[in-house]
Amino acid sequence: MKKKFAISGTVLGLTLSLLVHLNAQQQARSEPAMPATPAILDWGGNLIESHAMEGAPMNAIDTALLKAKSALRWRRPTSETNKMVRSGENLAPTFMHDFPQPGALPIVVDGQVVGAMGVSGVDGEKCAQAAIDAVFKKQATAAAR
């Protein structure tokens, strides 16, 4: 029997890793900080963590949460879901009230979806992947098909 992986113990690490990644990116480019807002869900879609950086727009938390829910439901990066909708291949995400906009990844450990991370305000999927890699040491993948 496979043991159910609990993401709740890794949430702080995910959030901190995301913020460290953003800080390093911004310092490398000598740009002013761009506010990011991560939302992390567990395998059941329950919000575990959400954090809006100072200066983030009012809708950033909702956007990050909707992205994370979409990545979790479709078990794929939201950029892939976005391409499916835009090409007309699958319009279900639109009438299911999902938010198929790039910026979220499912978190997959040992072939099992254990949660999702959505990020609003920056290159969300890239930042989420950096945070997931830092916390899970490349044991997690971004998609389960």
C-alpha cells in the first residue's frame, strides 16, 4: 500500500523557496522587486498557504488560487490547459469555471498528485518549479498523466 504524502509539512519551504528564487532573479537583473503571490493547495484542493507580497494587486490572491485549483484539477501545468482551450481542443475548463491561465503547476511525488502551486504576478510556472525543485530536491515532477 502506498503511503499518502502530506504536503502540509513542506508548505513553508515552498513559500520561502519561491521568495528566495524571486529575490535572486531580481538581483541578477538589477530590477525592482515584482510582487508575487503564491497559493499552495493540498491534494484535496484545500488552501494551505497564500501570501501576497507588498504591492501585489488586490486580485493577486484570487488569481493564484484559481490557477492552483486548475492545475490540480487537470493534473497539468496551466499553460498546457491554456493551449488546449485556445486551440479549441478542449473547452471544458472554461465552462467548469477553471482559470486556465499560465502560472500554476501540480506537485507530483512518486506519480501521485500531492498538491498544486499557483503564482500570480510573475512568471508563475518558472517560479513555482524553482520552489518545488528546491524543496523536493527534484523528487517531484510538474505533471501526472
